[in-house]
Amino acid sequence: MSRPLAVICLCAGLGKRTKVSVPKVLLPLCGRTLAASALAATAPLRPTHTVVVLHHQKEKVQKAIQDACAGWFENLTFVDQGEPKGTGHAVQAGMQALAGFDGDVLVTYGDCPLITTATLQRLCELRGQAPCSVLTAFPDDPAELGRILRDGDGRFAGIREHKDCSAAQRAIGEINAGFYCFAGAALRPALANLRPNNAQGEYYLTDVVEGFARAGQPVPTLATEDATEIQGVNSLADLAAAREIVQERILLEHLGNGVVVVDPASTWIDHDVRIGADTRILPCCVIAAGCTIGSHCEVGPFAHLRAGTVLEDGAEIGNFVEAKKTRLGKGAKAKHLTYLGDATVGAKANIGAGTITANYDGVHKHETHIGERCFVGSGTVIVAPSRLGDRSMTGAGAILKRGSTVGADEVWVGLPAKFLKRRELPPENRPPENRPPEKKQEGT
């Protein structure tokens, strides 16, 4: 962007139609909230100022947005709108935090999570020297959305709310998406002159836009290529529809990066998940935000990777395995019916079916360390904190008490598990210093 950019994101709404206690803008969507999803689309534009307008449960909303957007923005400011009195009133509140700012002002919404960076950038670039640019769309069903009015030459002439439209105007297919890019210098006086001249007694931002057109100033419009971008979330049904769209975008990105997603229809992958090429994601897996998976890995079927899980290259998580804040080293495997929480698993270790790292004592979480080339027998319970040395082994059904330390190459069995013997490994699994010398061939 050649001009400085400020973003005003409106997040003050009550969200009565969701019928849940969670503020609407904090509803979850593929690992982000609605508000974080909306703000994520603006972050690559590098705004010099980002203002979030709040009111309903403002402390809760502000903390959630601060946590989700940490490091995204140069300046992130929160403003309380007070009792909401329309979109114009909300932008008036937002502009109070932009005193002295001279540049573009992009208005977005915390309950519109599907908007893309590319569309917002085009909207800002379109403004040129005009006081405002307007985003429009041609949805399959305009429903009760405001219609875009044009003059005989096709120029923008105004916005008519559905309830005020004539029959002919309701037949118009182009609707107002509600996203605008304003020249800050033009927006301030226009907001100051805004009046609540409507039955609701509210201040409409659309009146500002119409005012520019009535004054003979050009108002360029941009029609979205994909009308789903401007869909808002007003109910849980809307949220479910938005999730399908966002999930498809995420999966297509991974597929384009060389990740083999065997059955996209049954695979849930959140935002902020990194997966290397040539990794296979089998059906019915859930991979949460904050996971990192290397290349040539395999996940699933029916696996659940929670935040903080890392699979190094070649690691495998199998069916009905759950991992949380766990790192599997290169080539490590946990293939069946296992829970790994707050664990570090060394390279080429094998975790047997039914293994549990009991990481929670009712108050605190504790870590488990499993060394390289360990063999953890089926049904083992490891009460954390505990440590298993490299190449160690547990017998089937072993229960390692809290604070256990299994030495390298040791075999532990029983309940509670105790040392049985030293493990005898084939030469290829022994450390280099313990491998038998290679026999020299005759004639050498």
C-alpha cells in the first residue's frame, strides 16, 4: 500500500441469534475465533493502526483478541462504543482512536470471517482519489440485504435497505457487502454531519457513502469474485456453513503443498498447522491449531493431534491415538489406541497399543521423556514425571510409578514396574560403540 492504512474492525454486537453465552465474535472457527479470522485477513496489509470497536462483554473480547493476534499488528487499540447506535456510530467511536491519522481507513467486521486479504487489498487500491470505495456482491439469494443503486450511466448512486426497496429495487442482484475503504480526511467531516434520520434512531454508515455520491463525488465499487466472502455469522447454522468454507480453503492449501489428504470430507485441520510434503493424512483425523508435522509422516486414521504436537520427519501416529504437547522424533511410531500428553519421544521409538502417559495429577501437568529406539510395551502406563532411557523397554501392562527413571537398555516389567534385565538388541539397534566389529572379507 502506498498510503498509510488504518483498520477499524467492528466487534461490539450482542449476537442474540446465536442463543449462546459466548460473545458472537469469539465463536470458534477452525482454530480461530470469528474476530481473529476477520483480523487475520487484514494483517498482511500491514496497517499502521488497527482499532477494534467493542462493547458487549468487552473485557473478555479484548483479552481473547489480544491473545490471538499477538505480534500481528504494529498498533492494536480497543475502543468501547458504548450503547451501540448503528454502524456509523461504531465508526465514529473507532475514529476517536485515529486522531491525526491521514490515510486510508478500512472498515471490516468481526463476524465476517470469510473475507480474504486479496479482496481487501483490491478494495483499498480501487479508492484512488475518491472519498470512498465500496465492496459489493452478487449472491444467489440477496435476501434482506441492502441493494446497490446506480444511475443511468451505471455509476454508484446509493444504497437502499431491503425494507425500504420498491419491488423493482428488490429485483436488483447487486448488494452492499458492508466493507468500505475511506479517505480519512473525507470520513471525519462526513461522520460529524451524520444524523439518525431513520425509524431506529441509528447512525448508518451507508448514509456517509450516499452523501459522497449526492455531492457528485465518484464512489468506485468492487464486486467480489466469490460472494461467500462477505457472508456474516449471525447464528450457529451460519457458523457451521462458514466452517465448511474455511475448512475447504485450508485443505486445498495443504493439498497444493504436497500433503496427501486421503479423504478431505472426513478430515478436520485448523488454521496455523504446518505439514511437510509427502505426508499422508488418513481419514477421520482432527489436527488442531499449533501442530507441526514434518515430511513423510503418516497420521491416522481416527487420530487427534492437539495444540503443541510436533511430528518430526517420518514419524507416525496411528488409529485412535491422541497427542497433546508431544514431540515424536524422526521415525518414531505410536500406532494404536494411545494417549501421549506432555511427552517427548525419541527417534525410532515404538509406542505399543494402549500406552498412556498419565501427565496430570489433578493440579499440575508433568512431562514424560522416552528415549531413542525405546520399545514401550502394549498397555504400559507411565505416570509423569518419568524418564525412559535410550533403547529401554517395558513389558506389556507395565505401570511406571511417578518419578521412575528407566536406564538405557534396561527392561522393566510388572505392577509397579521394576528392573528385570538388560535388553539384548540386534547389532543394527545398538549404539555404535557397542556394535560387534565387522568381519573382514578374505583377501582384504
